[in-house]
Amino acid sequence: MSCILDIDLDYFRLFSDPIRCLDEVLEWARRPVDLIVDEHHKVLNHWDRAIEKGVIEVPTFILHVDEHHDMLSEHPPVQFGNFLYFAMRKWSDCRVYWLTKDPIDDPTMWLSEDAWASVGARFRSGSRLNSKWPLPELVSVCTSPGFIEKSLSQELLKRIDELEYGPNNERDRGSDSKGVQGPRSSSLAKGNQKTAP
């Protein structure tokens, strides 16, 4: 089972202590950040290249940590508001869990009945991490300028670097992905999940 942790920094602006929340997500993941992009849909090309190069297998689970579900349309072109829909269509066995504090809407409001029927059974959302989910083999981060204050984005990126979870950290590049240690339980992971991938 191949898993991707996909983080949009705009998620953390919803919390009174965004740094602590970021720490919890990265500690749950137990691996460094592999790539950072400015526009969220750009991760899809990076994921495709990682699969082509054999870095990861076709994902069967994506943990999408984001203020938005990124499934606003089934119509091309692929862009930051709909890329997750296209990922789910491309990888028909891939389940997605949208980790969100307060959902602002629902994909069913944006997708046609046929489009939702093609992905809906594999899409869940909630506000808690689940310690039973597979650990990610790839971690992507999107900075989403325009959706988050620049100062908070810089603070979160600095924290990623301080924790030595950043993509340019030499120590992490040479380590086994399972070698990054961190607790699997946190305030985000407490409680039972109503849905699982």
C-alpha cells in the first residue's frame, strides 16, 4: 500500500497554535517533506514522476491536509481547485481522506452526479488523524500564496526546516524514510475515526 501525505499550509491558519498542529502532522508522518510547491496542482506532476522513477508505487491512499477539498470541478484544465479529483480518477484504487478542521463545503456541491459517483465511495473527511493509517512514502507541501498570510507561511516553512523535515535537509535525504522518529499519537489523533480509508 502506497500512501502520500499532501499538506496545504492554508489548513494551519484555522488553528490557534498552527506550529503545534504542523508538528503533530509531521510527527505522525515520521518522514521528511519531499517537495514544496507554490500552487497545489503542481504536486500531481511530481507524484507522477515519483511513480515513473519507482520512488513510490501508485498511491492507494492520500491524506489531504487542507482547508479545501480541491475537487471543485471534473472539467479540465487541472488546477489547484480540482487536481485531487483528477488524481482520484487517474488512480482508481486510491482512497482520499480530507483532514479538515471545519469543512467549508462538500465536493458534491461542485461535481456532477456522474463525477461524484466515480470517486465518492473512496473519499472521506474528518478532523482527526488515525494511527492505523499507513505511513506516507511521500510528503508534499503547498504554500498556497493568496490563501494564507505570508508571515504564517514563512513561519511554518521555517518550522519544517527547524525540525529537519525540509526537502533540502541533507540528513533526511540520506536516511531511511522509516528512520525519522516521531510519536504516532497527538491531539489530532485522539478519538476514534468514524471513517477509515
